Amino acid sequence: MSDNCDLPLEVVWCDFGGVLTPHLNEAIDQVVEASGMPWRVLVAAADEVAHELGVTGLGPLELGLLSQAEWGARVTRALPSEHESRVDLGRWDEFWYRDRPVNVELLDVLGEIAAGGVRIGMLTNSVAEWEPHRARMLAGASFFDAYVRSHEIGIAKPDPRIYAHADAALPAAHGRVVLIDDLTSNCAAAEANGWLGIHHTSTATTIARLRELTAR
């Protein structure tokens, strides 16, 4: 969908981590501090676990292939012998979400847009054990019309199928569909699906872009 078109804004899909929370580097720092492990070592062990299942990164969790407890146990076994975590990696969520704030300013703007008739959805690569934290952080944000969570459907961004799934959840009749995401790869996949991608680099720029789109 061309960025120049004058179609009205009809659906906004918003990512969670890195958009409605601070940059993921803050969560990474918390895991590193709690575990006493260098991030590169944790990533290498997680990659080994993912490779065994034919996926990458946090795919075992985000695709619902493993429980967090089983994933943590496998990552622990994959650590080099000279490294030992100070915490149970099967409780990853406790450290990842510890004291993490939510982006109230962006949530407020999404609520305003929803009140104006635009439908709002959450499109997120998520993990089952992380959902209670997210629900707590989003308490009171009742304007979301749909949630597409990767672990529930076994498909994660930037797989084109997750965008098709989202289209089915919130069909757009004639208007523009937008994805707000902190990863350029996810925005590019959204564009390939006919949406407009807003690459979230700051709350101010994302809100300004949303204001521009709703003014059309």
C-alpha cells in the first residue's frame, strides 16, 4: 500500500516489546545482572537450543514449541562448562519484566485514535509465560479489538502468514492498515502485505506519524 495514498486510517496493529515498553536493551541488562552471565553466552546457548528445533533465537518460546521451564533447562545445559547462571533460566520472565514500565504516552494516543473509530490490535511475538506481565502492564487499556500472539498460533513475525492472520482478525474494508514495530524486518514484511510500517525509534516520532495519518 503506497504511503502517498489518501485512504483513511482503518486499523493500527501495535507491537508490545520495544514499543509499549522501553528498548529491549533494558530487559537484556536485567537478565545479565540477575544471571551473572554475559549476554553473548546466553544468546549462544539459546541459539543452540533453537537450532535443535529448526528455528532461531527465541523461536522455541515465541512459536510455543517449548514451555519456558523446559527452554530454560535446555539453555542451562547448553551453557559452556565454565559458565553457570546464578538464577533459574526457566524463570526468565521474572527478570525480563522486572520493574519494566509501560509506554503510557503512546497508549493514551492509541486510545484517542480508537475513540475516533480506528480499530486497534496487538500483533506480537510473545511467550505464554510472559502474558500475565503484559496483562498487568496493560490493565485499563480496554481499546484493543484483537490480539495476535505468536505463541498461540505457532507463527511469528516476520513470517507473512502472521500478517494474513491479523488481516482475518481485523479485516480492513477500504482503509489503511498500519503496523508499529521496533524491528525494520517486521515493518518490511508488513509493507509486503500491503500495510504501512511505522518503525518505532522514539515515542515522539511514532505519535507524530500517527497524528499525520489520522489527519488525512
